Amino acid sequence: MKAETIVWILLLLAMLKKRVMTLAQVRAVAKSIGFPDPDLAAAVAMAESGCNPMAVGDQGHSIGLWQINIPAHPEYGELALFDPQYNAKAAFAISSHGTNWHPWTTFRNGAYLKYMPKPATATATTPTS
């Protein structure tokens, strides 16, 4: 089967089976894999794929939640990358156990920042007598 045909099949599958996860669900996956900052990992996934495990980008070369780029990482199975757990494990390895996000464009350009949790604001307390 030609590579173009495979890409079109993958794109069709992605459209037919678009099951977007919530940011909280992706954070839970990231936490279960062992990312030291699950909020950051989930924010990168949201910026990369919209939290869609079936996302296909870069003309069919990047797959899944964290948009693992197949030409750069041929050690990962293309179809397996549609599985959120497998994709998270690949992202964990590629990111040096969640410590190096520079391979992701959305990290380098700051697009992930809008998906990071807002810092808690201190509330003033009024002393009671």
C-alpha cells in the first residue's frame, strides 16, 4: 500500500473516530505515566492536538495527543500512537521523562501556555474577633 493511501486512511479514521479528551483526562494520563509536571504535559498535548488522540498533523507525519513525529521517531508504531497511553509513553521518552519539551513546537512558541492552570490567587482574610 502506498504511503499516501495510508495517510488518507489515517485521516479518514481520525475524522470518523474523533473522540476528544478533556484536559483533565489527558492530565490524568500524563500523571499515570509519571510526568513530573502533568499540567505542563497536558498543556502541550492540548496545544499540539486539541486533546484528540486521533489527531494527525504535519501531512500525516505526526500522530496522537502529543503529535509524535514518525520521521523523527520511527521506533514508535504509527497505529499504536493513536492510543493515549502509548502516545504518552512516547512523549515521556522523547521529553527525557518530562524534563525537555523543546522538541515540541507548541512549547517553543509558547502556544501551550494558555492551557496551563492559572496560579491560585491569595485571598485576604479578615481577622475575626
